[in-house]
Amino acid sequence: MQNTSVGKMDKLIVHFVGNKNNGDGVRFSSAETDFEKVEEHFSLLVNNSFNFEELYSFHFLPKVELNPVYQFVKSIFEDKSSFVEQTQNSARILYDKSNHPKIKGGELQVAYFAGCVINGKTVDAIGFFKSENKETFLKVLTSKVGFDLESETGIAVRKLDKGCLIFNTNAKDGYLVSVVDNTNRGKEAQYWKDEFLGVRPIANEFHQTNEFLGIAKQFVTKQLEEDFEVSKADKIDLLNRSVNYFKTHESFDKKEFEKEVFQDSEIIKSFRNFDTNYREENEIELTDNFDISHQAVKKQTRVFKSVLKLDKNFHIYIHGNHNMIEQGIDKDGRKYYKIYYQNES
């Protein structure tokens, strides 16, 4: 999302939140933290860590008002004097959700930012940042004969482990929220975004593009060979065509996509069944027509493999015309690929 920026830090507080499964406990600060000496580094860390293309909003059934963190944030926006109390409440909720054995304890830093810009509006924002991994650095000390070194361990200032920024806009719909999680990838990863914050993606063009490309990839790599006899080269060709459709179009039309990418009526029928089931099982809501986000295409392209691996001897990178590759088996039973080309570079 263009023209989004984080404003000046107005408040900061730090609490420690351990792993509940290990009985680590919670340690609260009773007053705000003096951030004068670290403000520049902290602001740089926040500005470098967030991508505002994919946004979320607080969610809870039957209504968002029952989401605890939403209520704590709403109270701070309405009365800044409740900042310390409500951040302590947030730390309690985070501790309650930190019960997976792989979750690391760490400092929860809560900051209040004034003068942020999002969607052309100037609003305040609240940030939650959890530091789980520490870095060791060397501190240089002056001595009578020169310099000494000693090691210290502290919070990394290059990349956030976990974080979120909640912008004070769209309050009735759960605010606009940006989320970062650079540590956990397994089941324990759910505790930050799903269990602590309780947020879900906003169905903008980034989300729609990202999700649909993900569905297409899952279909080609996992479902297609169960319904049809296909080679690895065929799969790579379909993955390339899927990405190329999104790269060469400004807007998405599902029927047009199916016709251009899958072409065969039986494959299209198989894809539609897979798409319907996948959306239901994963509770994904998508429309069949939307504007394409090229940022999302760039993100998804990184995980669309175009490499054909043949034993441990050869890797063939396939980027285009599938008709330039021929597969077969010789008289000795050895498998082969025949590759045609026009120019050598």
C-alpha cells in the first residue's frame, strides 16, 4: 500500500512475557519506558519491518467487540491515560496464549505513535512488538592503555521477531492492522496472529491475488497428478502459465484464467472442484473478479518452482514454451528429455 508511514513515537512500555507451558510468568512495568536514547533505532526498526500491502482487521464471533486485544487498543485510543493498564492487560492475554512448548519468552514492547499516514489519512497507531531472539554484540571500553572489549546480549535492531501496527481507522470493522511474524512457522506460529491478536486478512487486491495464486499452485502440485497423468514438465508449464497470466493482466477473471492456463475442459472441471473444496476447508473468501496486485505476484513468484530436477545430475530451468521439450524412453529403458531451441546465449 502506497503512502503509508509510521509517525513519531509518543509512548513506550516494556513487559516480559514468558512461556506459560514452562511456568515462566509475566513481569510488568508499572510506568512508561524512557525511549529518548533509543527512539531513532526503534523507529528505524519499525519502519523497516512492515509491508503494508497485506492488511488485517480484528475479528471475533459473534462480534468484534468481544476480541480482548481489540478492546484494550480501543480503550487506549479513547483515553491515552489508560496506556499502562491496557498494555498490562494485553501482556496477560499474550501469556495465556503462549502455551506451546516451542514458544520463546521475550520482551513485549508496546508503543504509541502519533501522526501516522494510511489510505491518505493521518491517524495515530499502536504497535505491539515481541523480541524472542537476542543478539550478542561487543562493546568497546576505553582503558588507560588503549581499549577493552566486553560482550553484551540484547534485542536485535535489524529485524522484528513479531509485531503488529494497529491504525486508528475503521474502528467499527476492526481497525486496519499490519502484522509481522519472522520466527515461528509451525503450529506454534498461530498464537501471535490468530490466538493473541485474533485478526483476519482484509480482502483487498493483495489478499485476493496472493490467495488465488496459492490455490492454483496447490492444485497443480498436489491434486493434478491424482486426476490425470502428468509429467513434472507439464506441472512446471502450468505453474509458469499461472504466473504469466497474473503478470500480463491488470485484472483477474476466473473463467478467463481457467481457459488460458488449463485449457482442457476436464482439467478445468477438476480445478473448479478443488478450488471450491479448498476455500471451504480453509475458510477463504474470494471473488471471481478482482484487480491484480503485482506486489502479491512478485511475492508468490518466489515459491513457484520452474526447475525440473533429474536425479542428481541435471537441473533444467523451464520458463516458457512447453512444446520445446519432448519426453521419452530409449531402447535400454533410460528416460530422457529432448530440448529444442532456436538461439544459444
